[in-house]
Amino acid sequence: MLAEIKDLAENLAPRLIEIRRHLHSHPELSGEEYQTSAYVAGVLSSCGLHVTESVGKTGVMGELSGNNADHRTLAIRTDMDALPIQEITNREFASRNPGVMHACGHDVHTTLGLGTAMVLSQLSEALPGNMRFLFQPAEEIAKGARWMVDEGAMSGVNAIFGVHVFPSIPGKTVGIRYGALTAAADDLEIIIEGESGHGARPHQAIDAIWIASQVITTLQQAISRTQNSLHPVVLTIGEISGGRAPNVIADRVRMLGTVRSLHPDSYASLPNWIENIVTNICDTYGAKCQVNYHRAVPSVQNDAKLTQILESACREAWGNEQVQIINEPSLGAEDFSVYLEKVPGCMFRLGVGIAEQKNYPLHHPRFDVDEAAIVTGVVALAYTAYKYYQAK
Ligand code: NI
């Protein structure tokens, strides 16, 4: 089966590169993937999959039946949206939509989903169970997975795999991580209300800016003193506004931030922990406060057994050369975790670093990929899917 998958993927390489370049030159923003999803639906239909469009706004679902020896369904999720970035790669297939760019490699992900569907559709008689391909919109705004799940994309699914390209891993290498891959990312809004007054007489006012500075400083220090150092927490206030004039005490400050954590204990305790600190400081100085803590995306926790299936599939396919175990999790976030609230899953990283040239990071206007990695990604997904049905 491995040899057949490799042959099919190799033969499809020119077509897959063509698909990737088409997607790359026609990027669409989160939630607006109309042309992309129509294109995806067309390719899936042409290889005989049962296609459902508009699953979670612009999401697409493609289903492939196996030979029914196993009644389970394995899902593969790939995301389709681009970013509001002006591309400056000078590639002939660079973005034709001004100010919009596939700078996070979701064009490659979509191609991997399509390529895997193409390969497995030709091997469906040897595939024991069913496959469901989820082409997800709006990953960059962390909404698309929820949209698709809410519309039943996971009903009947037993497990799920996902992939993200990574420029700091050499092209054609698969990065595998056991346990936490990405962090939980929560949204934080803090509003502090004091009392205005003359800048010369602060004792007659309640200075919301000074209290806000106490809140920020205390939160940062308290992480190191009251959170378990072995369970990383990052709290970033990225936006702050308040005050109207240099000589007027500000009566209101609004701060917006992001809170990242990996461990379930931190994840559970952070909302109250933050609220207590903010409330205590504001109480001390007579200000009122509101803390709005919003759960956005949980942590991606890779399932051990599925990760093992992926690892052994990749080692079998390429030996140890093209397999890299990732030792550290990322504090970035990924809404693949929303599917993991329903079933166990595993997300891996596909190296797309180009040899002997500077590789720009994800979300950079010069971000570029080693297209040879597309075949690697398709083989990894297709063979892992096959192995999933072998491992009971
Ligand atoms: Ni991404």
C-alpha cells in the first residue's frame, strides 16, 4: 500500500503544484473563501467524492467510502483562508488579490487535503474505512472550526488528523509532537473606571491610567510568583486606551490582551486568577472594574496512539531522515483543538523550509515554501489514514 500511495502521489506532483499555485494566486480572507471553496468542491467531485458545500459558511466537506471492512470514519482537516498581507515574493504565481496573501501556507494545506483525497479515491477498495475531508474556512480568526463543528461536520467521525506547514523545518521533513502542540488562547478585556480630575491634584481624583499600570505590572509579576513555573502562562496586553488630555486625570482605561496556557490546571484557573488580581487592585484605590474573559481556542493536545500511528507511518515511508520529533510545544494557537473536543486527533508539522536560502516566518510578506514538500504531506496523510485502519 505504501508503494502505491507513493507512486500515485509522485505522479500527481505536477497537478498538485498547479493546484497550489492556483490557490496561492487567488487568496481569500477568513470567512470569504467563496472561490476557494467552489474550486475545492469541483476537484473533490471530479475524483468521485460525495461533496457538501457551505458546511460552516464557506466550509466544504468531502466524503469517501472505503470497502466497509471497518465502519469507522477518519477525518482530515485542512484550512483554506489567507491573511490581510501584501505579498512581496515576486513569484510568478504571487497573489493577484492586492493586500491578501497565503502567508500561512493554507494554500498548501488545501492542496494536501485535495491530494490525499485524489490518492485515496484511487485506492478506496483497499481502504477499510471511510474518510471525511474537512476544508475549513476562517482559521486565522479562530472561528471556522467552530462553524463546521456546529453544523455537524464531526458527526460520525472517530478520529481526526491535521497538518500545518513550518518554514523552520527543512522541506519534506515531518515534525511530530507528542502531547501539547499549541497553547490555549483566551481573549481578555479589562475596563477600569476611576474618576476624572485636574492633573495637578490627583488626590482628588481616581487615576485610571495609574491603576491600569499597577494592574499590568502586578499581573506580569504574579505569573512568576503564583503560577506553577512548569506550566507556562503568557499574558500580553496588546492594546490600551484611555485619557483625553495631558492635564486631565483619566477616568477610564480599556485594555485588550491574549492569555496563553498549555496545562489544563492553568487553563481552568486563569479566569478567576486574573479577575481577583484586577479586582483587588481596583478596590484598593477606589476604582471600578470589569474583567471580560473569553475562551477562544483550547490547546491542541495530540493523542498518543494516533501520534504513534503517524510516526510509524512516516518512519516506514522515509526512514528516520525525514522525521523530526518536536521537543517543545508552541504558545501559538490553532483552532484544530475545537475538533479535539469531539474526538481524539493529531496535528503534525510539515517542513517547507527551502534549502540554502533565508526562510521567512509564517505571516511574513516574503513567506515561501518548498513545493516538493507537498508530495511528502500527501504521502504522510494518506499512508497514516491507511495505517489508522490497520491499528485496532
Ligand atoms: Ni496557519
